[in-house]
Amino acid sequence: MKNTLLSLCTLATALSLQPALADDALALFQSKSCVACHAVDAKLVGPALKEVAAKNAGISGAADTLASHIKNGTQGNWGPIPMPANAVSDEEAKQLANWVLSLK
């Protein structure tokens, strides 16, 4: 009984943290130069972040690949306009990548 109760409390805590983590990632996104070229729902210079999430849905290693693209830049994935490298730490790149991939 104690194990079941502990499991339920742990699950409830994890679920309650999900919106807070998303809010943190959104704030991080808005604090970086990402917003100059990307929006969540609409194409600007680069693709909408929801398009990026859809393109990478179910792909093994997508979070690591996307984090690398965020940090180091990339070219040719979404057309001829290159995405420049961004001034983010490895941890911030990973947080942003996981957030982008969570968008529906």
C-alpha cells in the first residue's frame, strides 16, 4: 500500500512539474535569438517550431540532433537559408530541443 501511495505521489509531482518545465523552456526560447527567426505556430525566416516537432516525431536521437543544430547551426534541412550557431550552453540546447519536440 505504501509503495502504491508513494508511486502515485511521485507521478502527481512529476505531472505538476511538466507545465513549469515548459514555462522555463518558453522563457529560455524568448530570451535567446531564436525568436528572431522562429515562432511556435508560424513560419518566419525558419520553420514553425511545431513543424520541427512534427518532422522529428518518433525519430530516435532527435533531441540530441536538434540540440546540436541549435548550438552549432545547420544548413539545408529547411531550405537554402542557414541557421546560425546560437550562444547557448549544451544544457540549454538540450532543454530547448526537448521543449520543441514536445510541441503539438
